[in-house]
Amino acid sequence: MKFIRRGLLNLLIFFQVFIVFFLLFENRIQVPASLQVLGRMHPLLLHFPIVLLVLLWGMACLGSTLNIERPQRYQLIQWLLLVTAWATAITVVAGLILSKEGGYEDAGFLWHKWMGVALSFLCTGLFVYYRRKAVMAVPAPDFLRIGLGMAVAILLVAGHFGAGLTHGTGYLWEPVQHMEQKKQYDFPAADAALVAQLNTPYRLVKPLAQGSPALSVDFFGKDSFTEQSLKELEPVALQVVSLSLSGMPLSDRDRELLGNFTNLRELVLNQTSVDDGWSEVLATLPDLRKLSLSSTGVTEVGLATILDMPKLTQVFVWNTTISVDALNKLQLEHQGVTIEQGYRDDGQTILPLNNPVVTPVRTFFNDKITVTLSHPIAGVALHYTLDGSEPDSIHSPVYKEPFPLEATASMLRVKGYKSGWLASAEVSRVFRRSVHRPDHVYLLSSPEPRYKGRGALSLVDLESGGDNHGDGKWLGFHGQPVKASFHFDQEIHVDTIGIRVKQLYGAHIYPPKTIRVWGGIDSVHTLLLSSVQPALEKPEATSANRFIEISATFDSIRYLRLEMEPFVPIPKGYPAEGNPAWIFVDEVVIN
């Protein structure tokens, strides 16, 4: 028995030293394939410290009520402490090894990681302290109970963030939230088929939470809003608790219909024709808590009527004609309601403008694309360039109307200017044309299941992936080559092939080490058209997304094959050196 305990103790010391070493040098550690198997056992191993900690905590708190002699009980607790510390340490080691596979970089992962490390150190510390006190015949049960209570609390936090990594944020408390949502409402749920029928591209009707009878409704596109749009919701008026009509062209008929939605808790009427004539109808909504009236024609008189509503807690009146003095007076008279006045310009503060808005969001197109520039603040002059030069308020043209782009690549840079404001930050987009879209495209290697996007279609769908490589628009390959074939029904001439990849060195995401392009009349008769090794950007100067253009001139092409090899391992001197790299790609452009 002493031999087993001595062996476990030596292993525990080794694990703790390994954890410290790993944390200090994790960017330089290369994990061999054999140890990656241990890392992937992390979800299995973590169950052991959970059970042991709960058992140990119960033993420390209730052990005196058990029919066990004190010396034997102290010996049992000491053994449980050793095994718990050992199990916690090996679980943390496995988790750290698993993290080296990449794909974990959000705040939830960092909380899970450091809570696990803290738990391992705490359990080991409790074992060492209790063992020393036991030798001195002073077991210190109160200290042990407090320490184990802290360990259980840390365990819950680590488990919560761990569940978020595997099942999504908020997974642990989601059932409780759904129960609370159900308890809030005393009306029956609407027919699911009817709710589905009410959804259109311009009206979203959905349950407020899973299992909740309450519905939220949002309208989009004022040009699609008709006299029937709100009336069509009457069959579910009892269930609608949240309604957004922001920017919609409301009429007097809509005002009368609104009174039928008697269970409304939240109502958004921003930027509509609402005026004091609506206040009487709004005042009849008995459960309304939150009301948004920004950029409407409501005056002090109408607002005073609305503020008398019994359950109202918050009202937004940004950008209305109601004076500050009137709003302050109403706030004093209705202290149970928060009146959100928004920003009031005193003439002394110079603020920067919001960023201009460029639409569409996607930056790839086939024949041509029409670009629209806008700004949320009226009167802002949007100066832009298409030649890569910096836009200024003197020499650069002012945007007046949407304009088409047809060039292979167009660098749009735009800034907003207005008297009395600081210039906005610059917004830039590179719009790229894909002249030849394949008739068929196939993936010859499989992406990771978490990052499979839309399959092969993701490479030619002209959709740009966002900053989050888990948004469903990126294809992710870990330590494996990317292989895809492109097939054309008619012969084409090829000059260049462009590939858009993601770069996020801290998450092990690198550009390809080598790119090869094969082409020919079919998959049998092919030639190597190009082979390049893109230069690695320095870690401090990397761009999040990178477009790699390859020269591959050839005629009579009906078949192309693209092969991208990853860095295996990541080169020395770069983050996560020694580990296999990820490749994330979202579009292939053929010109």
C-alpha cells in the first residue's frame, strides 16, 4: 500500500511540474501524435475528479456522522485527497495537450483552462497540508471543509465554461431560463404551424425562448410593409410580448390594431410616424414595460400620458423635440420610470463620426457588383477612392449614388466628413471579380467537422467569411492538405487563381506552406500550372484575412485541381511552433 501511495505521490509531483512547465513554454511545445491521444481523453478523464471531489467534500462535512473510527476516517480522507489531486492533475494535463490542437481561443476557453489549473494546484495543496497535519495528529477539519468548498466552487465554474465550449454559451443554465420564461406567462402557446406560416422574408415571428408560449415579432424592409402586415398577426396577438416596428410606415389603422396586443411587454416604434395621437392607445397596453419612441413626433403632452402606465419601467425618447427641462421635470414626477434621453449636444464637445456603411457585405462577384455607401447621421459627406489612395475632404469624390464595379480587383476606401465633427475612421473593402465560375466543384479532402461550411460550394459561392472562422462560411483543415477540383463544361483561358485564407497565428491558423495548381482538359491529362510558397507574414504584422494570387496562365482548361499543404510543423519562432497548423479558406477566384 505504501508503494502505491508513494508512486501516486511521485506522479502527482511530476504532473504539477509538467503543468507549470507547459504553461511557461506552451508556445514552443510540440505535442507528438501519441500524446494527442491522451489529450483527446480529456472529456473522459474529467468525470473522475468531479465524482471524487463531491465524495471527498461530503466525507469532510458529514464524516463524523458515519460509523467509522476517527483514525480510519482520517486515513480514508487522506487517500481520497491524494487520488483526487492525482485525477485532477492528469485531467488538466490532458486538457492542456488537447488545447494544442488549436481552435480554442475565446474567453470561455481561457476561463476553463485557468480554473482547471487552479483546481489542480488547490487539490494538491490541500493534500500536502492535510498530510502534514495528520502526521502532527492535528487534522484541521474546518480548514479542509473550507478548502474543499472552494474546490467545488472552482469546479462548478470550470464545468460551466467547459460546457460552453462543447454545447454552446449558456448551456448550463438554459433549462432554468426556459422554465422561468414559461412561468412568466399564463396564456397558451400559439399553433406552431400558424407561427411558421406568419414568417416571411420581411417579418420574423419566433418564440421568445425554447418552450415559451411568448412570441417576439420583428419587421424588416419598410417598402414591404402594407396595411395587412400587422393585421395578419391578430391570430397570435395574445402571444406577442415583443414587437419591433422600427422604421415602418405606420398608419392610423395600425394604431388601432396595436390595442389588440394586450400582452405586449416591449414595443419599438423608433423612426415612425407615431405622435401624441398614439399615446391613448399605448396607455391601454396593461403589461407594457419597455417602450422606444426615438425619432418620433411625440411631445411632452403625449409622453406625460404614456408615463402614467402602471407597469412601464423604461422609455426611450432620443432625438425628439421634447426639451431637456421638460424631460427632467417628467423624470422627477415619474421616478419609477427611467426616461432615456440619449446624447444631448451642448455645443462644446466634438465627437468623431460613426464609420460609413458599405453594402453589400460580400466582396466577391461574378460580372459586376453595385456598391452603396451610407451613414446613419444625416448630412455626412462620404469621400471615397477606388485607386488605393487615402480619401480626403478636398480631392476625393463625394458619394452621390450607388456605383457599379467590374474590375478584377477594386480597392474601395471611404471616410465620412461633416462640419462640427471629427472625421470618421476609414472603412476599406477590396472587391474581387471571379470571371470563371466552375460548373462543378468537389472537395478531395475532408475538412474538420466543426468547420465544414457548405462543403465544396463554400469555395465558389462568392460569400465572404467573417472574423469568426466558425461562422459557417470557412472551410477548416487541421494538419491536412486542402484538395479540391473544379470542372468546366466549356473550355476557358486561365491567367490567375486567387485564394482567400484566414490568418490567426495565436489559434494555430496559418496560410498554406505550398500551393500547387494542376490543369488540363480533364482529370487524366493535367499539367502542373503553378507551384508557390507564400511568404509568412511576421506575427506582429499579420492581416486577419489574406488574398493569395497565383499566376497560372493556360488555354483550353476544363479541369483544375488545387492542392494546399499546411505547415507541419509550424516553423520555429512563430506562435505554436512545432504544432500542425490549420488552414482556413473561404473562396477561390479564377480569372
